[in-house]
Amino acid sequence: RTETTTTRTETTTTRTETTTTMTETTTTVTTTVATTSTTTATTTTMTITATTTTTTITTTWPVDELLILNGNLSDGTRPCWILKMPDNWSNANISKLADQFASKDKYAGHPDQNGLAMLVVWASKDELSRAIHAYQGAAPVYIEEDSPLDAAPLFEEVRDMEQFQSETPWGLDRIDSEAELDGKYLAGGHRGGRSAHVYVFDTGIRSSHGQFGGRAIPTLEVSSTSVQPCCRNDLTCALDQHGHGTAVASVVGGSTLGVAQGVSMNAVKVLNDQGKGSVATFVVALDWILTNAERPAVIVAAVNTTSHSGEARAMKDAVDHATANNIAVVVPAGDDQGNACLVSPAYVPSALTVGATDDNDTKSLISNSGSCIDLFAPGTSILVAAFSSDTAYRAVSGTAVAAAHVAGAAAMKLSDSPKITGRELTAEVVKVAFRDVVQQAPGSPNKLLSVIFGTGLQPIYIGPSDPPSGDTASGGIHGKFRKKCVKAPEGVRCPENAADYGQRLGFDHFKDAFKITVENGNVCAERTDNSEDDFLPKAKYSAPAYDEGGWTLNLIILCHWKVPSAPLTWMYETMGDDRDENVCAGGASAIDRKSIYASVYNQIQGPEECEDLCRAHYDCTGISMLPDSWCEVWMKAIDNFVRLPRKANHERVQYFRRYVGSCHGNSSLALDSAHTPQEVEHICDKDQACTGFDMGPDGETTLLYEKDFAPREPLNHTCFLKSEMSQVTCNRLLGRGLPGSGVIRTARNSKLCLDPGDGNTSASMRACQSCKAADSTLPFAEDENWKDSLFLTWDGVGRIRTKAIPGRGQLCLTGNETLLNLGISPCKLEGEKSQSFEFAGAGPIRWLGQNRNLCLKVIAENQVTLEKCELINPDMQFFY
């Protein structure tokens, strides 16, 4: 190993150990110093007498004979050193060694609490020698001089931010399906990362930004050996005044920009406001996190050292120790257009090292490559939150934001599987990555991040169809070439449309469809379109070998491994066909199964099981129970799919189902002027031969006389199709949240707490101290008499209650749609709409009264009003 000033050849130390004594023989170490002088250390034999608490070694260790990494001990300076001690050392051992140093600039690790067996100290050569000699203990495994640490670069781009912000980030769109970009992100995980923590080792986070909604938690500031834990309500602690950490955090878990949109992001400031830090700072912060972290947790450290990889041994050992203690560490590959194996911590095998790609799945021009990379992720032209204000955004490129995508994906897996180990987590993220899609990345693993494990679904690998085998008359292996079965995991449940477009993974550019069944322990895919083989658009699919209806697509379908339990509370409302509004379902027709917005299940035992299936989808908006034990689970906004005519005549047997996509028909009629959808419904409804209509983006309308729905381009069309009315029970998801209790603060200003009023005054925000006690959920108002009135309890979805008031009992927050304000009044029966709110502990508080799209908002003079919900408006975000 070539180091800064020395070249050293080492052999392995041998050790013989019994229960009471240990004999250790060191090896001969030949050292060639930069001045060309040569010193040969002698072989020393030591007898170690072990007790239950301490280890005494009779031989002292001159500092000249220690393994010094990167250091120059001859210039008389007092640099910062990282002393790696044996893994069996205790807190007491390290503290005793630390006491030998006169310097106050030191930090002792906490191995007793699964922290690091390391000591970080500022010292000269003489101070090192005197301290180690005075301790007369075991020699450090090595001593490493501190080295600089920098934020992995982010390259800013000039974009039309107004248009850019209105689009679904392409990086999210890319990782939720191996199919084409469709302009949508199916947020993974039935929890969206809730209950998991991502510790962002960076320049801090602007926690009040509208992307975070109270989920960005000030946690720790570290500068060299100085450690300052944060009160989670102190938004000035671990505050980002550089921009790097805020950008990374927004991709990890931003409300609209993030991969895990329910995760908690903990700000760990290890870089200063110029984006500079040191390995010692990283090591100190990691020891503190290992000792104090809320779990399950993952670390994203978008940093690079200026040292060569082989010289950053302390960084490697720290990352290895974190992973072994079930906190995986995600790092960028670096942005030098070179070899990631020459960058630290990218080279560390236990770290999850991430390269960057563009929207064509090509390795980014700036991204490093090489065998030390584990996988790639989107890292070019990524929309991120900016630190300059709570509503600022910018577009950046770099492996730092690629690593942020992976950290968010890891958090979703942790949320669903909180007991998974660090090594299992990194292996799972790599295992489910899309394969053989990254271009121009020679020497690197060809894997691209996927979040399919976080969708609450289980991928089942079908692959391409098998050629016919055996006597096809008697069925061969699978009966038909157009059907293939694989062994199913026990207890798997697959939607009937699990292999339709949007519900499956694969590179298919034509609208083939598959029926999915579970038969005798097997999952089977049977192709249901192209029965006459007249729809194969590409030569490779038209070969004679595929005339029986097979496919070359590497088919992967998404089924349920099991329906996971969730800590969220849920509330549904029943929707009826007699109401002049949208309903959520109508029947499992072939057209329905082609919808990219629904999953269709059969053999459902009842509404409760159908609800459980909804809970497994983070984006579920409602369910319907159909005749014959069928269940439809709907994603995205329900009103995109099914609606009754505005003036419904219930003697009719048809209604209009709405799809985002386009309709085609051999027989159609273009209307000569623009119409509203309601007007065209009326025209088509009176024409018994009309089967539906297609509306373009500019109001152009075509009546259809044959049904043919294509949920693909152009997606800017809307297709309405007549359908027979079914007797269905429709339940729209009214809200979901997490129950809790405490003081509800604004995300923009944590020193303001929600005061529900006294029954005579409206709700407002009252000044309260940011952090005064170990239990930061307790309020400390300027007027101590208000303490009890600020403490609230909420159901997640339901009532927000005050503490019992003498003579008045318990009161509940109540909304008023006419005045658009809030106050408190006696609690009514559970389910009363005016007293029903949705709150997940961080983010908007949605009122579930007559208008379900009203949220609490802080306005001038700290008043609280009800206004149209805006997910990323910092004045509409609260936390406790």
C-alpha cells in the first residue's frame, strides 16, 4: 500500500488465546522512511492477563513502531488523529486512554452501545507517544491522520422551473416500472417509508422547506470533535446554508420529489456552509448515530474524500461497523468520469455505491464507473428543493442525487421490513434492480434502481414464453405455447390484471395482455390478445416460432406476497349510484382490466379483505366489491375513471366510464364544435348506437361507434365509454393518518403551536418555546396557564381532542365551511364530518367535512383558516 510518507510491508499477526491468558506475537515490520533511513522493529512476545473488565499489557509501544496512516510526525504540528482501537475495547478503556491526552479537543467512541472503538484527538507526535506510553495498554490497531471530506458535487442546470415543477420527476417515473416513462410515479410502499429514518450526512437540511412538511428533523451538528445534538423543534440547528443537504433530502423523501414520501429525514451536519468537512467529523457523527439513532434507519452520505481509497481506512471501518449493526450506508460513486474504486467511501465493499444515469438509461457523462459500483440510479437533470427559501427549487445533476434515490428506496424496504439487517437490505436493493438496461457503463454492474419491492407487491418472474414441448394435443408441459406457469410462493395473491400494462414490468411496446391465475401452487400467465397473430408490430415478434401466441418479453408480474399490516388508521365513505357524482367501479370487464389505474382480484372473502388489499397500495384511492367475490382496488384520482351522466336516469342500463388514454374506432364521427364532457355525454346518451366518445386536449371530440381503448399515447386524450351498470358497493378512501398526541407545531416556524381556542375564539397559532425539556412533545407557552390547552390528541383519521377542561369535559377541534375557520366545541359522535381530520403526525392537516379538499393554513397574525389543500405549501404543514 502506497501512503503519503511511508511504504510498509506487513504480515499477519498470530494470536493464541485461552480463557484466562493470551499470548500474542507481533510480526517483524520493515519500515522505509521518506528520508531513506531504515528501521527494523524487533519481535516482541507479550503475555496478556485478562479480567472481566480490563486488559493489562506489560509492554509499552513507542509511537514510532505504530501503524501510522497518512501522517507526518516530523513537522511539529498538532493535527487531528483517529486512533482505531481493538474491537473488544470498552467505553472505559477508550475514556482512560483519552484521559492521557491534555488536549480538550477529543472524542471517545462508545463501543458498549454498538458505537465505534475509536478515539479522535488533536495531538503532536510527542503527545501521542506520551499518552500511549502512560496508558500502558494495548496498541491502537492503527492511527490515521484526519483528511478532508467534501460534498459530492452537484452540477446546476438552467431550466424552465415553472414547467419543470409541474411535471412528475423523471427519476421517480423511471424507477417504478421497467416499462416506458408514463409521466407518473406510483409511490412505493403501503407506508411510503413511514416509521423509517434516513440520516442525511451532509451540510444540514432546510427543515422548513415545503417539500418536508415536518418530516425533516434537526438531529446533530458535528465539527471535528465538537458534538451538538439538536432539539427536533429547533429549526436553526443543523440548518443548511449551502444547499447540498437540502437537495439530497428532497430526493430521498420530499412530498412530491422524493422516493419515500412518508419517511423521516434526520439532518446530520458533518459539512460546513462551504461544503467542507473531515473524515474525523464523519467518524464522530457515525458513532453518535450508532449510539442514539431511531431505527429502522439508513444513512446517505453524499460525500467524497480527497484521499485515495486505500488511505481512508477509518472511513471504511466506520462504514463496515454501521452495516454490521444494521444501518446500511448509501454513498455516491463520485463525479470524476473515472474509477469509483479510487474514491472513498465509494470503494468500501459494505457501502451501497451508486452511479448516475440520464433519462435514456445511459451512464451520466460525469459519473464514475467500475466494479465498486453496486447499481445506478437517475442522476441527471433532477428537480430538487433549494435552500434559499421554503418554496425554492433548482435542477441538478450528480451521483449525490443518484445516491439519494437509492436511500429513499432502501427506506421504503425498511418501512415494510423493519427487522431486516444492514447486509440484507443492501443485498435486496441490488437484487431487485432492473438488469441489462444501463448503456455505456463498461466494467460496471448493469443494474438500475427499482422500487418494486416497496410497492407492497411481490415480483414474480415469469420470463419469456416456453416453446411448445411434448404432444401439444395432450397439453405438453404447459398445455399451450401461449401460457406459462412458474412455482408460486406460498400464500401469494395476484391481481387478475397483474400482467397488464402498468401492472407488470418489461420492455413491451404493444398492447399485449395476459390473464394471471394461481393454479395448484403455480402462478400462470396466459396471453389473451393476439389470438389470430395479426398484431405483432416488430419482425422479431412475427417470426414463425411465435405463431402460437408466445412472447419474448421478460415478463415480471406484481403479486401480493402477503397483505402487510400498517400503523395507519383508515376511513372510507360509501358512494352510491343515486348520487350525482363520480363512483369508483362498475365491473371486471376486459376493458377494465386494461386500465393502468386498477388492480382486480377475485375470490375475495369480503369487504374487509378488499380494504386490506387497498392498504397494501400506497396510492389506493378507493375500492369496490363486485358480484361473485371480485374486488377492484383503484389508484390515483377516482374521478378519472368512472362517472354517471350528470342527470342520471336510473332506468337506463348504461353509464360512462372515463379513462386517461385514447379511444379508436373504425366508425366514428367528429363533432364540428367544442363541447363540454357533459354536453357530449348527453349527445351520445341519446344515440343508442354511440358507444362512447374521445376528447382531445383542445376540446375536439369524436363520437365512437365501436369500443377500443388504448391506455397509451396520446395520454393527453380522455376516453369515455358506455358500459352496463352493475350493482356494486363503492368505498372511496376518505383519509388515512397516524394517531398521536402532543403539541402540533407549524413546519415553517416551530415556535408556534396550534391553540384550538376556548370555544369563544377561533383557533390560532400561539407562541411556545421551541425546546425546553427532554420530552419535547410537552408545550411551554409564554403563559404557563395555556400549557394544557396546547396539548392535543388525534386519531390519525378522526377527531383532534383537547385535554379535559373542568366543567366542560373534553372538546374537539371543529371546522366551519361557511366561515372557513376552526374552533372547539363539545365532541360529537365519532365520524361526525365537521370534527373529522386527517393527520399523519407530519404534513398537512386535512379537514374531512363537506369539502374534503380543505386544509388548515396559517395566515397573517398567526390565525388559522381553512383553504384548498396544497401539499407542499409550508404554511399548510404541521408536525409534533
